[in-house]
Amino acid sequence: MELYIALKIIWALLLGVLLSGLAIMVGMDMGVGTLLRFVGRTDAERRTSLAIIGPHWDGNQVWFILGGGAIFAAFPTLYATSFSTFYVVMILLLFAMILRPVAFEYRSKVDARHWRASWDWAFLVSGALPMIIFGAAFGNVLQGVGFHFGWDGQYYQDESFVWYLLNPFALLCGVMALALAVYQGGAMLMIRGMGDLAARARRFAIGGGLLALVLFAIGGVWIRFIKGFAFTRSVDPGMPATPLGGPAVVMRAGAWLDNFHTHPLLWLLPALGACGMLGGPLALLARKPVLGWWLGALAWIGTIFTAGGAMFPFLMPSSTTPAESLTVWNASGSAYNLGWMLGFAVVFVPIIVTYTGWAFRVMKGKVNPATVVADDHFY
Amino acid sequence: MIDPTVVNLSRLQFALTALYHFQFVPLTLGLSFILAAMETVYVITGKPIYKDMTLFWGKLFGINFAIGVATGLTMEFEFGTNWSMYSHFVGDVFGTPLAIEGLMAFFMESTFVGLMFFGWDRLSRPAHLAVTYLVALASNLSALWILIANGFMQDPAGARFDPVTMRMQFKSFGALVFSPDAQAKFVHTSIAGYVSGAMFVMGISAYYLLRKQHREFAARSFRIAALFGLVSTLAVVTLGDALGRMDDLVQPAKLAAMEGLWHSARGPSAPWKLFALPDDEKQRDAASIGIPYVLTPLVAHEWKTTIPGIYALERAAKARTVSGIKAIIALKSFGASHDPAALAAFRKHENDMGYGFLAQRYAPDQDLSAITPALLPAVLAKTARASIPNVFVEFWSFRIMVGLGVAFIVVFAFGAYYSLKNELEKHPLVMKAAMLAIPLPILACEFGWVTAENGRQPWTVYGWLPTFQSASSHGIGYMIFSLAGFVLLYSLFIAAELYLMFKYARLGPGEHTAQPKPLPVPVRPVFGQPGYAHKPWQ
Amino acid sequence: MKDLVKFGALALVLLTALLLAVVAGDEGPWYFAWLVGTTMIVLIAVSSAVLFETQEANSLATHKETSQ
């Protein structure tokens, strides 16, 4: 039983790691996509921007796919319920996500102004929209989502999707995610770009980082007034994974800060995030984009783990039937499954990090626009 | 209450997106190894024409790969967005291969594909070759884990239903991974991809040869593709036969539908239907032509076994439904009360619970406890009928797939023979056939998908969870929104994809790979230039 | 020393291949068939191209002889 609890906690942490990887790597590419029309005034500059992430976006995107797969396996009920309750939003996200690979591959293959201009808009939409939705999903989950379960484990939705798109706190989280993505993408454009391109990217990145910092601070104050969720009595973390028949849960303003009060060390998480968001733009001001990129990564990690730390053990609380809220304890896979998955993760995550690093090393250095324009093998 | 319209729309959407995705997958599986073979020749012989070949076919590979990845994203998320009950029910075991696919294969494929396209100047020849092989291996490993997941839907091995968590729980990793169904399915699908890739390369090369363009390039590509394809088609047909025997053992209803067997086939003389017009409504053939003494040896590889027909399978389904209804009623009561007596009652009928779920649709208000003895026969009859997949679709999609497979052997055999004799130019007919056959392997793959997945109906998890029970509880509006979006986007994509494929295939290799265009500025290495003070590109 | 490293690496690769073959052959005969089959298909395709080069070299040589 203790082993099962440990596995559940490890997978909750790994979920945070995965979401961070997703936010940093995919967010960077999304940021470049969003910025494409603004940092690139000429076609050459835009193609250079795409060439900068060209060899890597495909690999980065797998974080997104792996995120989906890992939630499916490690928290099946969470996967089933969250993707379905957020249906319209998720489908919009999917549309944006599938537009992007196609835009990369097709944009520069035809030399016509309207063709390329259309794909540049596609980059803007498919970059900005997923980041806003990614952030907004966090915002919605923090406020609780309206759903309950039938006897066989089927979920039923109790709210309209319009709420998930248009509520102020979710929008704030969405814009913050976009700002961080713009920051991360801008930093990458500075690392490998030259001249005007890099200069414009720098301005946008600094703005994005500082905006994220401001929104993070506002969100931190706002969370005090949002109704968080808390158990009324202690739960058995080793319980079998079913959302039915669980202990009562109350909704109370400020409950999301409970974990921080009981474990003050957790305050380090938002502090790390804020350090990243403040230090990043400063590094870019000092023209140290590589340092800035890593500080941006720190900002993401800090933010995501802050949200996770506030909610733990809740994953997706239900605002209409709080007792059926999904938690780390009641939405996870079986011990056998989590064990096997952990084995695979322990073996393969280091391998993935190693060859991703190798790929970045092989392709390192500034991208020369002249060569990009001359060679139609480039994006 | 489950709304049948929503379930049907969800099925339509999944089928559309899966079939669409599956147009691109076979080419990726096959082309990647053909690229690896070409580059191997380049590294061995050092002849630059093989590098040109790798680059050119690599470009077409890239166009196809991008859209394959894009549409694959949909698949990974669609289980959650549209099949929540399914995801909850089997996520503990079905999600695992999907996650491992990401960890082990997809990451590798996508990271190295970037290096494969852009790393030519930055890697040594052997290192680049290794990268190409890794891409090929990883794309097939991807298929492996996806088909292990699919194998679980066809023959749920390695898991057991747990009444406390109301889902299938993972029990044996080995049983899941080495399930015979998953194994045979993977090998069959992967090699079918090789056939598709080979036909693609061979057909386009034939087009050049017919027009007497790029002959050096096309003759070599043709040779490699013809041999690659010939061996692959032989393998794919043999493996398909093995897969059929597997279905005979674990999915008798699928096999009966594939062969249009209304009555059980006893003894060696039972006819194999070459042609038939199965009528699902009346459950008989409107017309049929059979060849005696073929069916039993073909399916079972022996003379004396009995192959159960649809009538017999429906009778068996009725008995299981009676038991399944008891199982579900006991399960529901156990869920509410955690009463050990209810659990004991459930355990007695556990293995038939899927049929209880299946019967739910035909019970009054979809409530099994409301079935009166008077209503029972009607419910049983409807459930039994529902337990058989659509015979017409299954019969014909299977036959089209097999027919195409046999035709490919002929095309590849002639292509390989004349290519080996260097007499291709004397036989334009062979080349025309190769050209016309380009899309056919993809078509065969699609029909293979239909055979496998239509034959699995009415189940998402064979014998345990019906499709009807699996979908998310969406409103119709949601489904129309997403369906309309997918149709619109995917139509745009296919138009752009075909336009580009034709454009680059017509342009041919010489135009853009052999000689780089003269540059307005001095050529410099692409990367690795620190400070670049002036801007010659403006 | 370099040769020794090469030899060691080769031995390691062979050992892994053997191990894989034994496990796959035991537990998953189809997987084993795929490994062997794919290798064979690629090798046949490669050797067919090498044969093409030989044929062309020969026909060039005979062409020269007859034209002289």
C-alpha cells in the first residue's frame, strides 16, 4: 500500500515535469510562431525565424503528445474527464496544433505572396491560441469544473463551455502563458538570430517576460479570493482509484493557500517563478540570451509547480459535486501500471534529454539568412 | 440515457480522422526504410547520385511526414475528447502503450527527423546514415506500440476487470506486449507500409522513365523500390493469412463476417465465397459463387475443423447475454452498496458482463433491471443481432484488400524482373501499371483498417465494452462543431498536400537537389557564424 | 587501443543483437520475424542497387570494346 502511495506521488511530480517540458519546449516554438509576423518584416527574416527552430520543433512537439499519453496512462479518469468536459476548447486546441506542422512544411514550398502570407497568419493563430488555452485550462481547473459521475464511471458535464473560454481568471492565466511563450521564443530568436531580427525579438521577449511577472503577481493575490477545495477529513492516499464514494470536500475562499501555510517551504516555488520572470528580461537586457532562455525555463517550472503545489492532492476539482473531485489519490492508474510506466520513464527520459541536447548541439550557432533564402530545403 | 446519434457521430468522426491519418502512416513506415537503403548505397559506393536520391525522396517523405504528425496528434487526444467511458474503462492498460510510444519511439523519430533533413553538412556520412536508420526504426517502433494498444482492443490480454474501480486493471505487461494479435497485426501493418512506400517510389520513377527524364536517377530508384517492394508484398500476404487464423481463434464473429459465413462450415468441402452479396437485413446472401474445398484449409490450415457461422454465434451470444444482464445488475448494486453478496453474484457472471452492457441499449430506458420476462426474448434477439459486425462491409473490404495485395505481387514481380534485366524501357506497360498503382497500396491499407475495426464491432474492447457504451456524453451541437472543423481543415490539408506532392514529383530531382541555384551573395555555411555585421540579404 | 574499443563496441552490439534475438524468438516469434525480415528487405534492396552499378560498369566496358 505504501508503494502505491509513493507511486501516485511520483507520478503527480512527473506530471509536473511533463507539463513543464511541454510548456518550455512547445511554448518556445509557439512563441516564435506568434512573433513571426512581428519580428520578421521581410520574407527572408521570417524564413530565418522558422529555420531557427526548424530542426527542433518536431521533436519539441512530442512533449505535447507525450503529455497526452502519460496522463492517459497514469491518470486515466483525469484524461477521460478533463478532455471531454473541456471539449470545445480542446478541439480548438487540436485544430491549432494540427495546423502548425502543416504550416511549417508547406509555407515556403510555394513562392507566392498570398500563399506565404496566409501561412504566416496560420502561425500566429496556431502559436497564440494553444498557449492561451493551455493557460486558461489551468485557470479553470483552479476554480473547479462542473461535472459529476454516473455509477459506471462515465462523467456528466454540468456547465456550458462558454464559461471555460470567457472567465476573467482563466483569461489572465491564458495571457500569462502566452506572455511566457513569447518570452521563451524571443530568447531563442536572439540566441540564433542576427541583426534586426534579434533586436526586435529582444524587445518582444523583454515585454513578454515582464508582463508575465505582473500577471503572476496579480494571480497570486487573486487566488486568495477564489474558492479553493479542501477535504473535510483525512483521506487514505492508498485508496483504490475511483472518484465515487469519496469523502466530503468543501469549497472555501483561500483554501488553495492551505498547503503553503502547512509547508512554508512551498513558498520557494512561486519565488523561483518570479525570479525567472524578473531575471530573464534582465539577462536579455544584458544581451545574455542563453542565460535568459534558462531563466525562462525556470519561470515556467516555478509557475507550474506553484499551481500544482497549491492544489495538491487535487487534480481537477468539481465545483458542482465537490465530493467527486479528481485527486492524485482517486484518479490514478493501478500500482502495477504506474510501476511499469515509472520503469520506462526512468530509462527513457534521460535518453531523450541526452539526444535532444545532442541535436541542439549539432545545430548550434547563428542562422544565416542568405543561405536560408538560397536553399529551398529550408522552411 | 445514451444518445445513439451522438455515439454515431463520434464513431463517424473517429473513423474519418483515423482513416485520414492512416493515408500518411504507411508511406512514412515504408519510405523511411527505403531512404535508409538508398543512403546505405551512398555510403557504400560513395556515388553522389544516391545522395540526390535520398534528398529528393526525403523531400517527398517530409511533405508526407508533416501531415502524418499533424493528424496523429488528433488521434492521441480523441480518446479523451470523444471516448471518455472507454478511456476511463481501459486507460490503466490501454494508455500505457501510448505513453511508451511517446517515450520510446515518437521522441526519437521527431528529434532525428530534424537532423536527417538539416544535418547533412554537420554530420559525418556514417553518423547521418545512423540518424536515417534511427528515424526509420523509430517510426516503425511507433507503429509497434500503437498496434499493441490496438491489439488490446481486439483481444484484451493482460488485464482484468476490477469491480471496485469499475475498470480494466493492468495485470501482465508481458501478456499485453506479446499478445499474438498485437504481434501479427504489427508485422502485417508495418510491412504493408513498406509495400506502400515501394510502390510510391517505383511509380514515380516509372513516370520519369516513361517521359525519358532523369533516367540515371529513375532507373536506380526503380530498381531499389522494385526489389524492396517484391519481398515486402510476398511477406505481407503471408502475414495477412496468419492474421486471419488468429481471428479464427479470438474473434470468430469477425472471421464469419469476413467470409460471409451465415451457416457454420463443417468438414473439408465447405465452399469459399469468391463473390457474394450479403444482405445484413435478411441475414442471407442475395447471390453468391463459392469454390468448394477451399475455405477450411485456407482459414484453419487443416481439413476437419468446424468454422462457426453467424447463426451459431448469435445463439451463443443469447446465452451469454442472459448471464451478462445478471452480471451488470449485480455490479451496479455492488457499486452502490459494496455488498459482498452482490460481488459474489457478479463474480459468477463476470466473464459475460460485456454482453450485459451490450443489452443495455435495448432495455427499457436503457435500464437492465426494467427488463420483464415478457420483454426478455426481444432484448436477447436484438442484442444477439447487434453482436455481429456488418457483414457486407466486412466481406468486401476484406476481399478488396486481398485482391489488391495479390495484384501488387504481379506488378512488383514484373517490375523487378525487367529492372534486373535492364529492359524496362522495352516494356512501357509495366511502367504504366506501376504508375497507376501508386495510390492502390494506401487504398489497400485503408480497407485493411476497415476490415480490422469494422470486424471488431460492436465492441471497443472485444467482449468487454460495447462501442455504444464508450462515447463521451456530449450534445449533438458539440459533435457538429468538431466534425465540421475537421472536415474543413482536413480538406484544405489534402488539397495542399496533393498540390505539393504533384508539384515536386513533376519538378523531379534535377531541378532542386543536384545543383544549388546560383546565389546573389557568396555562399557561406548555414550556421556557425557569430557576429554578422552587415546585411547582404537586404 | 582504438582497435580494442572498436572491437569492444562491436562485441557489445552483437551481444545485444543476440540477446534481442533470443528474447524475441522465445516470447514474440512475430517480432523476431519482423527484425529479420526488415533487415533482409533492406539488404536485398541495397544489393540490388550495387548490382545495378556492376551491371552498368560491365555494359560500359563491353560498349567500349565493341566500339573500338
